[in-house]
Amino acid sequence: MARANVVVMGSSNTDMIIQIKKIPRPGETLLGDKFNIAQGGKGANQAVGAARAAKPGTQVTFIAKVGKDVFGDQAIAGFKKDKIQTDYIFRDSKNPSGVALIFVAEDGKNSIGVASGANATLSPGDVKKAAQAIKSADILVLQLETPLETVQAAIEIADQAEVPVILNPAPAQKLPQEILQKVTILTPNEIEAETLTGIAVKNKTTAAQAAKILHDQGVPIVIVTLGAKGAYLSAPALKEMIKPFKVKALDTTAAGDIFNGSLAAALSEGTGLLEAVHFASAAAALSVTKLGAQPSAPRRREINELLKA
């Protein structure tokens, strides 16, 4: 079998995390517990999630933009440690690297504010420089923490090369049909699915209704992630509720990102869709048991152990 090749394009942030009893209300000051700094950003989390979940020999390439600062240096060093290809991580000399400020409450819920910095300057021109990497990919993974025109440029290159595209439509926003009809797999959570379809997603029935609207807009495969309730998979010949793995949640910050990265890793290896979704669900479940975004991404061995258990 040929070497599997996953390309992820998206954001890279440094996360500053305060563990706190509950999320502060507007105007409220609360004393927190521990403070941590960890690497994050949806794109970076997905790249790390894919790299750790993939079989040995899989090449994960990350396309992103960071500042010419210590946060950018640390991010790239972290990617290299996970053996991620960093040739297409561009440096912005005018804007700082992205930063996220995160409160994590005792029940695992979080509140996040992001200063995009260099992420907002990742351009279609940058994407063109990485076109060969996209064309040679087995799968391309995207989210919406970089400009929409840049996301669309990557989708166009993948579409012309017949490379499957996973789009995680987060943060939630409306998307034009010309993007949706060129996406292979769309992976919204409940809020993102409601933003795209107008359906308030609460359960399997409403997830199926939202998925149908997205199918009608040209998306062949929809996976609605429902947090602790599991995930709903809707494909042409497959409609299935994926049961969640029972774990104790410590921090849910990057669960969706780890799901997407692990899903891409499994699919790039030729794993069937249903099996790949189970694999990604196990990875996401493991991620919520640890604090931080990238530090919580599980290794393939851990994922396989949970699947066996």
C-alpha cells in the first residue's frame, strides 16, 4: 500500500488556560486554580491529532501562518516533534502568532477568546505555494479559523485534483453553496449544524434533519458530532448513530479537532467510513480526559486500546 498522506490547513494558536470553578459571567472576577500554556488552534490540533493517530510512515503536512515570534518558534518546534511536515508554515513579520485565552470549568466546559494574529493573513497566495502538497494528498482537512477565501482556494485545488476534503465548519458561520458542494465530508457540531441549516440539533432525529438539508446542498457525507451523546453519521447508503465512549471529562477544548484529525488519519489509510468514525470517536473521548488542546491528542496505541476495551 502506498504511503498515506494527510494535509491539514488552518490555524495555529498558543493557548493560555486557567482552570476555574465555573466560567465567569460578564463583569465577574473569579480566582482560578492552575494556569497552563499549551499549543492549540483548530488547524494545528487537527494536524497533531492526525499525526499521533496515524500508522507509522503516514506523512502529515500542515499549511498555516504564524508570527516571527517566540510563540511561532515554539509551535513549529512542537510540530516537528510530532514529525509533521512544516515546509508550508509561513511566517508573518507584521502580525503576532495567534493566541487563545481559555477558561476551563470543573465540569469540563470551556469559554474561549481568540486573537487570530497571523492566522488572519494566511492568503490564497500562500495556498498556491502549497498547491503541490494538496494535489498529492490522500485527504485534505480544513476549518474556518483562517479567511474563507483561503479555505475556498484550498478546496478548489483539492477539487481539481480529486482529493477528498473534510471540512470542520468551525467556528460556526454560514457557507456558500460553491464551498459545500465541493466538500466530501462535513463535520459540524450541534451549534454549527444549526447555523448552517436552521435546525436546532438536540438528538438523532434533528441531526438527521440537518444532515438532509446539507445533503440537498451538495455535501455527500455529514457527521454531526453531539459531544457526550456521540455522533450521527449520514452517508448515501449509511445512516447511523455512533454511541459515545464513557469517560470522565476534564477538558473538552479540542475534542472536535482530535475527532477530525483522527478521522482523516484513518480514512487516508483506506479504513471504511463507519470504522473510521468509531476510531475518531475513541480518539475524541480520550482527548477530553486530559487538559490542553494538543497535549490531549492521544497516540494510536491508546485509541486502539480503548476500541478493544
